[in-house]
Amino acid sequence: MKNTGEFELIGRISESVRDSVPEGVTGIGDDCAVIPQQSGRDTLVTTDLLVEGRHFLLPGISPGELGWKSAAVNISDIAAMGGRPESAFLSIALPGGFGPEWVDEFIAGFRELAGRFGVALLGGDTSASPDKLFINVTLLGSCEGGKALKRSGARPGDLVCVTGTLGDSGAGLRLVTEQASGAATAESGTARYLLRRHCKPEPRVAEGLALAGIPGVHSMMDVSDGIASDLRHILDASGGLGAEIETGSLPLSGELLEICRERCWEAARLALCAGEDYELLFTIAPEALGSVQAALEAAGGAVATVIGRITEAGTPLCWKGWEGEPPRGFTHF
Ligand code: ADP
Ligand code: MG
């Protein structure tokens, strides 16, 4: 079989259904579909599939953590549009050995996070699976009509910003992988922090809502595959813009720096390429920076760091301070 990339496949699907998308509806290509309602608000819809061995390793993640993470990755896509998450649908395909206790713990973890945002589980589907565990969550949310923050709104001259820190989840995954291969991972506070960032990510809902209220915020998405490929989506969706990113400005946690020193891991590579940070990547007019920082502080959420700027259409994406092949994010296939 020809090795067709994930995004090429999505592009093919998108092309072949484009003529069926109603006027005014945003379909394939953003973190959520955006469907205008008569009420004047827009409905946001997202769905994510988690496959054992691809998206998570067993026993590397507990049932409760997996329930949390299944909710988190979808809630994060609603946050990425500046929306409010509302209701969820859960489909699971369970191989042998996953009994009622496993399901109870999974649902408890799912509810622990979903409950914080008032997200109710309203339906789903359940099947047996011949081999691996599959989890699919669909999340519905809403935002003020026409106010969804899309990937396509970036403009030349915009500052590129990101909430929180990058690379922690990637380091957490390395620790999970080490544990799965039988290596003893130190029970340090640093390891616990990084494992938590990987297994129980915090979707940036309050931050997304705060940013959606600021006119100078032009585009946004969440960081699922690593900014090396996620930023590309913003540039492509915004008409083939370029960007200059200062890799020395990437926000890195003390815990990431510590483990990278200990294990000789490259912190910048984890921050750019590993993904699953579920932070918000967004672009703003330079004069909006003060309002952005003030709104994030008022929301009690993660602060934002400026990591670069958007350049004219046709200019390249430059990773300043990065040597060798351009960094690449996670991709299936
Ligand atoms: P995210 O990482 O934000 O969840 P993805 O990279 O998974 O986004 O998907 C990008 C876009 O492609 C989204 O709009 C998603 O809905 C759409 N998409 C992905 N796979 C399919 C598919 N099999 N059929 C239709 N749309 C898809
Ligand atoms: Mg996303």
C-alpha cells in the first residue's frame, strides 16, 4: 500500500465531501466543526479516537486516567475554538478481560474531568473488540455566533503565542514507555509531574474562553501533535503564511529541564515534536499582548509565552536556533 500520510488522507476525504457542506458551516479542517444555530450561538462538534498501542499503552495508564484523558483531548478541541464544552458521547470497544470494574474506574475518571466543566455524558455505543481497546468520544459545545477562533485567521505580523509549557507530556510518555519495558522509574516529584501531564492533561477551557473575547486574537488551535506540525496547520489554513519561531523562547518547565539533564534528552525536541501537551497555540496582533496577558490572569489560567511571529505568504517556517533537519511533529502512518 502506498504510504499516504494522515493529513493527505483527511484532505482526500475533505475534497470528496466539500460540496455537501451547507453554506455557513465549517466542516473538516479545524479543531471542531462550527454549525450556526437559530439561537444565534454556534454549535461546536469534535470527535477523537484513542487506540490501544497507538495513543496509549496498557498497563502504562490506569483506567481512571484513560477516562480522564479521553474527555480531556476532546474538551481541549472545544477550548481551542474558544468554546464552552457541554455534552459528550462515548463509544468503547472492549477486548476480553475488561470487566465492569474496569468500566467503572474509566467512567469515574471521565466524570472527574467532564464534571468540572459541567459536561454530561448523553450517549454512546459499546462493542466487544477482537484484540485491542478502542475509545471514541464526541464532544459538543458552543460559542457566540461567528466568534469561534479558527486556525485560518492568522495575519502577517501576528505574534505566535502558546499557553503553559511544552514537552512535559512527551517526557511523561518516555517514562511510561520505560516503565512498560520493565525499567524502574524513580518515584520522584519530577517523574510524577511529567506522568500526570501525559496521563491527565488539563484542557485550557478558561484560557480559550478568555482569548475568544479579545478582538486582537486572530487564530487558535490546541497542541496535540507538537507545534512543529500544529503551527503548520495555522499557516496553511491562513493562506500559506510563514513564521519565524525562536526555539530559545519555548516555554519549558523546570521538571522537563531536570529530567532532560538527567537522561540526556533534548528538551527542545520534546517541546516541538512530541505533542499531547493540549496547550493553546494562538496568534495575536502585537498590540493585543497586554490584553491577552491580563485576560489570562483574570481567568486564573496558564500564562502565555510569545515564541515568534507570523511572516508574509510564501515565506518559510523558520525554527531559529534549531540545527539540522526541520523538526516534525507526530503523525500516524
Ligand atoms: P485534532 O488533532 O484537532 O483532533 P485532527 O488532526 O485529528 O484534529 O483532524 C483534523 C481535521 O480533520 C478535523 O477537522 C477533523 O474533524 C477532520 N478529520 C479527521 N479524520 C477525519 C475523517 N476520517 N473523516 C472526516 N473528517 C476527519
Ligand atoms: Mg485539536
